[in-house]
Amino acid sequence: MEGKDITELVTHLAFQLGAILLAAKLAGEVCERWLKIPPVIGELLAGVAIGPFALGQIEITKGFGALFALPPGYGEAGNVVPVSNELWAVGQLGAMVLLFLAGLETNAKLFMRYAGPGLAVAAGGVVLPFALGALATVLMGFADSFTDPEALFMGAILTATSVGITARVLSERRKLDTPEGVTVLAAAVIDDVLGILVLTVVVGIAATGTVSGGEVARVAVKAVGFWVGLTALGFGASKYISRGVLSFKAPGAALGLALALALLASALAEVFGLAMIIGAYSLGLALSSTRLAKRIEEGLASVSHALAPIFFVVMGMLVDVGSMRHALAFGVVITAIAVVTKLVGAGLPALAVGFNLRGAVRIGVGMLPRGEVALIVAGVGLSRGVVSNDLFGVAIMMTIVTTVVAPIVLVPVFEHGGPGRRKPDAATVAASGGGESRE
């Protein structure tokens, strides 16, 4: 949209958002009413259908152009997102609101109780996918050795976990406050920190052939320190924040101020090297036990119903089916590895920390979606000339399949069967509201 003035940009964005919400709600209704699957799947597939690689590239009028045309410079170094910066930004806002709401709906005591198991799950969900992803890249001829940048980047892409979809599905089914639900959320936060470290090592090796232990340590301290500091500060100040925000009398002030704090936390998380959604989730978790959380949840849910679908449709728009055909066999292998290694890598540690087989499967499935986190890692590789367009297409294929498969499987594994713990204790049942929802 080069050469357009601000009014034209806003007009085009308004048309885009209107089309996205219409497509999202129609597809979601079909999924919910007739297919009996989570609406988020319809939103993702709607994005594929109306995106810049499908219907979105069709020119509407000569003057207006295509509704979702590829942005200028797409495919060049550093420009790997096939939608405009404006649309991408609105989608990311939807993700922040969704994760802030997920944090508010999480039982903080239960989350802290399962932070330890979450660490074990996160570690297993990083090590196994990385190792097998890099190995498969070598065995199928896309890299010469395990230490080649192509192999390392493919391994790094497989370590990612995007909790947005899992959080959405569990929230809709009122399963967010179960031991398995909070373990997945805790593991996803830790997984993001571990993924940052893996990416740091891989980028260093790709650039220089070596990596500095001091640089890895610096990134680790920065990322972990910020997350722990923000969470601790949030819990310490939560009562004062709640009291201060609720003292405002203007209509909608509580919701507006809470959202402002969530956006600030999201921006700070990005500055410190973490995904923005981690900042939003951490603040929501800190405020989850306050009166403010109860006051704003309903209003925030309404905002989320409008903004979150934009995020999922935009995620669907990233899919270029045509780019996958050149490395289709490798894409199938990598996708299978992505599914199995998260199920096993996250599931086995879950078994070791007290979950039964049913609970371990729920956790493994919850860790499946890669989402925007995998795209960021793949984008870094593409922008540095390490990952080819073929391998980038494979990464997108793996991302969309894991993102679509996870909610389909999540619903039945959480809805059917009994408790996910081998010995569910009274404290856990009380904290989780009997495994259904927070009071």
C-alpha cells in the first residue's frame, strides 16, 4: 500500500477488519453448530481461504486493488509476514487481550503449585523436538551435519509453543483451572524463555560458527529475571492495583485501566526479549485473585470475542499452500515429528511428576500448537539467509497443522475420562473448583 495517505490506509484496514470478522464468525458458527469442533479452527481456516495466497489476492477494483494483497517487499530480508504491518499489529493486540483474560481466569494458587511440573514439561518439550528436528533435517538431505545452521534452525522452530490457542479452547470449555490446564500454561511460559535461549545459541552459531557462553547467560538472566520480577511485582502490588483502579468512578474506567496495564506489561516483555503475550498473561495471573478480576472479566471477554478472532484469522493468512509443495515429503515428516515429540517430550515428564496417562496426554496435546512463536523463529532464519523459502514453507506447514490439530484433539481428551492426576489431593480439587472453573 505504498504511496497511500493515512485516510486510504485506515479505510483499507477497516475493510480488512470487517471482512475478517465476518469470515471468522461465519466459519466459527459452522464449526460450533454443525461440525461440533472449536470455533478457532474455523477462524484459522477462514484465514487460509481469504488470505493473500488465496482469495485475498484477487483485485476487487482497479483503484482499490486486492483486499489482502502481499505487502511491498514481502519475501525480502526481514520481511516475512505476508500481511500489512497495521493488520499484523491489530492481530497481536487480539493475542494480548486473549492471554490477559486467560491469566485472569487462571487460579494463581494452582498455577504456583504446578510451576515445578511445568518446568519439567517445558524442558522435555524443548530438548526432544530440537534434537529430532535437527536430525531429520540432516537425514533428509536439507543439511550436511547436525551443527549446520539449517538443521539448528529447524530444531529451534520445533521447540516453540504458542499457548494462545490452548488457552482459548480450555477457557471456552472451562478447563483452564485444572492441574493439566495450569501445567500447560506454566510450561508454555517457561518454554518461551527456553526457546529464546535456544534461538540465541542458534543465531550465534549461524553468524560466527561459535556462540558465547556469556551471551547466553546474559539473555537467560535478562529474560528469566524480567518474567520472575514482573510476576512477583504483580502479585505484591495486586491488591493495591485492584483498590486503585476500582476507586475510579467513570464508566468503563476499570476495564480501560486494566487493559492499559496489560499492554504496558506486554510491551515490557518484548523489550526484555520475551513474547508480548507472556507479559499480558503474567499480569492477568497476578490480578486473578483480586476483586478487579471479577469486575472486568465479563467486559474483557466481550473485547476478546471481537479481537481474538482477528489474531487467529491473521495466523491462517500466513499459510502459503503453494510454498509447501517443493518440500512436501519433508514437511510431512517434520509435522509428524512436531506432534510426536511434544506428546512424548512433554508427556513423559508429566508422568514423572504425578500425572496419570490421561493427564500426560492432555498436557502433551496442550503443548502442540506452534503458532506465531514458530513463525518468529522461522522468520529470523529466513531474514538471515539461513533458512530457504522451501524450509520456511515447511515451518509454516508444521505450524498450521499443529495449530489446527491441537484444538480438535484437546476437546475430547479434556471432556472425557476422570482426573489427570494419579493421586488428586483435596487441596488441588479445592483450588481448581473441582476441576471445572474458578469461583
